Amino acid sequence: MAIKPRWDAIDADTERAVDARRDADDEALSKTTETLRSTKIAAANGGSSDASDLPANEKLGPDEEGVMTSITYQINDAGVRTKTVKRYKEHEVVKKVTPGMLERKTWEKFGDAKRYKPGDESMTAVSLEEIFLEKTRVQPKSELEKASDPLAAMASAQTSLLVCRTCGKKGDHWTSKCPYKDLANDGSKPPDEDGAFGARKPGGYVPPSMRAGATGTGASMDRRRDENSIRVSNLSEDTREQDLQELFRPFGPVTRIYVAINRDTGEARGFAFVNMVNREDGQRAIDKLDGYGYDNLILRVEWAAPREERR
Amino acid sequence: MRPILLKGHERPLTFIRYNREGDLLFTCAKDHHPTLWYGDTGERVGTYVGHNGAVWTCDVSDDSSTLLTGSADTTAKLWDAKTGECYFTFTFDQPVRAVALAHGGKRAAITTDPFMGVPSAIHIVEIDLEDRSRQTARVIRRIDGPQGRVTRVLWGPLNRTVITGGEDGIIRSWDAENGEVLKISQEHSKQIQHLSMSEDGSHFISASLDKTAKVFDSETLECMKTYSADRPVNAAILSPIRDHIVLGGGQDAMSVTTTSSKAGKFDSKIYHKIFEEEIGGIRGHFGPINALAFNPDGRSFTSGGEDGYVRIHPLDNSYFEIP
């Protein structure tokens, strides 16, 4: 059994103007199909390659979320029976089209474009890259002022910063511009390498594996996923990670936020997991947020059951 | 959003114009062939072959039948938009910079650059859209312009005035009948790169190399809003449906090769029209943006860059969710 899931979202723009020629200004109705998931299942080799005994194609739905399901049976090029399950949503898009616009759609190519047949040109391409609107973060005024303050301080106290490393003169010139550069002793060692090479200086960096109390190997990163994990349920459908970040951040540092998303609809499924760095912070968050009214719903916040138990 | 890339021009873009319904998109570039595309799919319809120099600006009549282009080859040409045939040529002694058809399409303003000691000028000509055989080259009024180029020209309310912006950074409104300067606005300190009128004609937006875009009242030339950017602004447009503006620019072409595209600030920036706050940016070009135009339906806009690419940006829900 070979399952090949395929994700298509681009088909969405197969717009077709229905009833193209109308005299009055009219609205052309077009239907777009958003393919949510298309799964192809190839039957085991034993299946006969005779088209006549294929099961009939099925169309199901729409279900309560408006998702349609179509099941088609085919024999592919290799002679293998395949079953395609396609789950999709239909949207109706109304587009205003004037008679003038319809007429202009039939204009013949001219100039340099005449040499090409329709659809033959490679002049137009839809970007392969998804471009996002990058929103500008608005910094609060107070933060802006804070950010500019040290700079201002530096500017006023510039003389103390300006110390020449060659001659030691303060507030006169930079090291590279030192007039006594040539007079300085070239043979002197760089100041940092006076210690023995292998010896560790006090206060230097010690890798975690060599610190006192380390077991030798690093702790598994996976363990952290279950540590101090809080389950939040009864969330509204449009809750995003950012909302939870705002909710939990006041209690302490948060390591991970996971909002369960329904793959078909893209909406939240109503629960999420939040991991906190400190267990005490987590307990405080649970005490405060369990039963808290959020988005007209009453939150349920509790320690998540460990992975094994949940299975 | 996935922008549509149009790669039809071999040289930097200079100007982009939608027709009234937004289904046709006209682009001008320094290569000599203005190009027509379908505004929705980006399919190339044709090129207007006939100019012998960079084409600086164009304008299209309200019924989308006629295209007027102005070129550095000292001519302005009238084209049949559908067939790509040039049916009339206005010949001047200086390079043509800006062209604009008056409301109703019965007149056009054509500006010429200063050249060989002759100052810049604004020429008002008569256009006959109904009977093309009656078209003449007669200039009804020649207004001697200010020092330096006149880079953009707009028709004011009721065709009474002509609004120009130019190299000296001054926006002027001229009486279209007698050529007198009616109003002057010295809000910009550097060259004005672009002027774009609002849907209702009550105000317009300017883009300047002094790193700002400003909104002016089209009657009084009073500066109402200022949008400060961190780059020289080459184009600024007003959204026809929302209280937003889009501006684009980037460091000048001379210094592009010496900096990375990230430092060049080649993205289009969206600002709130009233609050003058920056909302966001859309990246894509790897050269400065020279031209911008909003689709009249307000759901997409098009940018043209020094890199020779035209990008149609369809605005998706993430944009319309912005308050």
C-alpha cells in the first residue's frame, strides 16, 4: 500500500466566468475550489487492471465544516488501480465584469507579443515564493527613548571612550590614527596570550558537560517537551500562539507553545500546550488561569498528563 | 500572497498605469516599448512599437481605446490601445517627460524637459478621441515651466488647473486657460518623483527624493499629511478603497551595486493615510521601485523596479484584516 499525500492550495484560482456574454453590466459568477487534501492510494498489485470493475466514483458532503469529499477510482499509467480521495471546499467568488472588459479579453496579440501563441510566453510567472506582508512593529515611545538614551550618553562622554591602545592617550585619537604608531614596540606580544595555553582562566566559559555535577552527556532535549507542560482547553477557535504568549508570559518564562490546529480548516481545535521554565510559575499560572474567562469562554488549565499516560 | 512577476522589459521601469476598470495594465520602461498586460492574470497582450527612446510616462483614455505616451525621443504618441498602432505623433524639440489626459479626454498636458538652453514647458494640446483623423498637432497653450524638469503633471478639478511637480521640489498649480501660476507649495526639499491623484480628485499624493511622501489638497495645495520613509521615495499611491497609502523607492541607481538588496530598502511600504504610521512592507524587488499603481478595485497593486521587473501584488486577507 503506497500512500502519497499531496498538498495543493494553488488550484484555488481556476476561475471560470460562467455565461461569458451578457449584454448588460452583470456579475459573472465563478467558483473556486480549494483543495484541502488529495490522497492517492494505489491498490495492491493483485487488483485487476480492467476498467470495467472499478467501483463507482463517490461524492460526499458537504459536512458541517463545508468540506466536500470526492473519491475517484482510476487505473494509472502503470496499470495499477488507484483510489483518489480529495477533500476540498468550494467558495463562490463574485466578480464584476463589464461588457468592455469581456471585449478586451478577446484582443489579439500585437507588437512583440504577436510572435507567441497564447500561453506560450514565459514573460509572466507567479512567484514561487510566498511573500508576506511584514508588519512593522510599533515600538512604544518610552522604549524608543530608552534606546536613544545610552547613545546620547555615549556622545556626551565621547572623550572617555576615545582611548588609544598604542600610546594610552585619552580623548585625542583612535588607535589606528595614532601618530606614535611607528614608534611603538613591534616585538611586544599581543596582551591576551600571556597565560599557558591549556590552563583555564577563572571565570572563562565552561561547557555544560564539564561543569560540576554534569553527568558527562547532555540531557536529552526531548525531555523538555514534557517538563512543566500545561494543558489549556476550552479555547476559542481563533486563538493563536501569540494570545497564549500574552496570557502566560506574566507568570514566568515560557519555553514552548503549541496550539492544536485542525488540518482541514486551519482553525484551532480548542486546546493548546504551554511549557514553562519553572514549575512554580506553572502552578501559579494554573491557579490563576483555571476558570478564567477568555474570549467568552471559561478556560480549563491543568498540568498535562505525561505522554505515556495519554496514549 | 504570491505576486505575479512580469518580465517583459529589458530596462528599468518608469511608469505604470491601470485603465479605469483595472483589467488592463500599461507599463513604460527605458526600453522603447510600452507594454500592455491583463491586470488580473498578468498575461502580455502586446507592445507598442514606435518610440526611439526611453518612455517616461503614459496615460490611457477612460474608454481604454487610446493610449498616450511620452518619450525621451522628443515625441508624444497616440496609440490605438487594442491594435498597438500609433496613429498620431506630437513632435517637440525637447525630450517629453510627463503626459496626462484631461478628465473626459478632450485635452492633454505634455511636459518637455529643459534642453539646449530652452527651459522646460507644459504644452496643452487638444485630443479628438471620437474622430482620430481630425487629430492635429496644434498646441493650444504653451506654458513656460520652472527651472529644471517637470517630472509629473496632473489635471486638477474640472480641468481648470494643471498641477505639476518637478526637479526643484516645488508643486505648482497653473491655470489651464491662461498659464498663470495660481498656487505654489514648497513642502518638498528635493525633486518630486511622482504625483498621483485620489479617486475623487480632491487630494493627491507626491513622492520625493527628500524621503517623504505628502498628501496635498488639489485645490489649495495645502499639505495635509506627511509620510516619512528611510529612503528616497520614487512613487507613492493612494488606496482607492482603504485609508492606506503605498510608497516605494530605494537608494538611487548609482549606489545600488555597492550595497546589498536588503540594505537598499527596495520593499513597498504601506502607511496609514490618516495616522501617517507605517503598517508594513512587501518585499520582492532587487532594485529601487520606480513606479507604483493601485488596481482601481483596491485589491492589488503593481510595482515596477529598476530591476526591470513588474510585480502584481494581490493583497490577501492578512492585509484586509489590518484595521
